[in-house]
Amino acid sequence: MLLRAGDFAVVAAGGVLVAALGVYAWNGDRGDTAVIRAAGRIVQTAPLTRAHVVAVAGPLGITRIQIEPGRARVLADPSPRQLCVKQGWLSLSGQAALCLPNQVSVEIRGRTPAYDTLGY
């Protein structure tokens, strides 16, 4: 037999540690504000407390951003690939959807800033 009882305990403890670190790393701060930019300039800072739709003009046309309590998303965009629309709902601090051809973005901010891989 290659593994003994102590070996199983070490493997189990390692599995629990990996699971705990995974939950800690992916459980971010809930955002409370949506920062909407067009051509690199902040157009609007909207709280995530009430439902409404924001229309932002870009070089290709109008981008509509839907805000609901606790989350936001790009509802419609004239960009050809629709990548920012496919991004879906954003709710955690640091999440963002970028509509690059139309130069419009929406970013979620919370109490504690989140860092992505570029921040490390």
C-alpha cells in the first residue's frame, strides 16, 4: 500500500485549504456604484439602488446601460461583435464591460477597490 492514514489526512487538509482559498479569492465586494465612461471621460456615476436605463452616445451610435438594484449591464450596443452585451450582469467591485468600438464602458465600484491581474 502506497498511502497511509496520515497521507490521506494531508491530502484532505490540502483539499480543504484549496477550497477555502478559492472561496476567498472569488468572493468579491458587492458594488454600489456604476461608473459610465465615453471616450475615456466619466459621463455618469450612477448608484446601484434604483432601476433605470442610461443612454450614452459613442462614435457608432447609442449604447444603452441597464441598472437594477445591485447590478448593471450593457443592454444594447451598436458594436459589431456585441462582446460587452455578452458580458452580462456586473455586480462585484472591479467588474467592467468595455464596448471598445463605440468607446463606452461601465465599471462597478464598491467600498473596497478590487484589483485585477494587471494590478498585481
